[in-house]
Amino acid sequence: MDSLLTVLLGVVIAVIYLLPSYLAFARGSKDRWLILVINVAFGASLIGWGVALYLATRTPKRTQPLAQ
């Protein structure tokens, strides 16, 4: 039973760790590959994870006004 709990805990931690990358790909972010690299390389520090999460959830800037 302990090994099953260990595996389950590992999966939950991995999902939380990679959450910014998942959000970036799911939202179709322009910088999704950069976010993945930041998340994997620096995600172990809370600052790197926070930066990746911020980049994944920010609203992209519009370069042109919407046509009406």
C-alpha cells in the first residue's frame, strides 16, 4: 500500500510541477516552448515556477485593433 501511495503522490507532484507548461500549451500561448524550458529548468525554485505560471496565464497583447 505504501508503494501505491508513493506513486500517487509522485504523479500529483509532477502534475503540479508541470502545470504552467500544460496551461501554456492548452491556451496556445505564443511562448509555450519558452515556458516549458523555464518550467523544467527553473521550476524547482518557486521563483522559476512562479515566472512560468505568470507567463502561461498572462493575456497576450494585441498588435492590431479588432476590425468592426
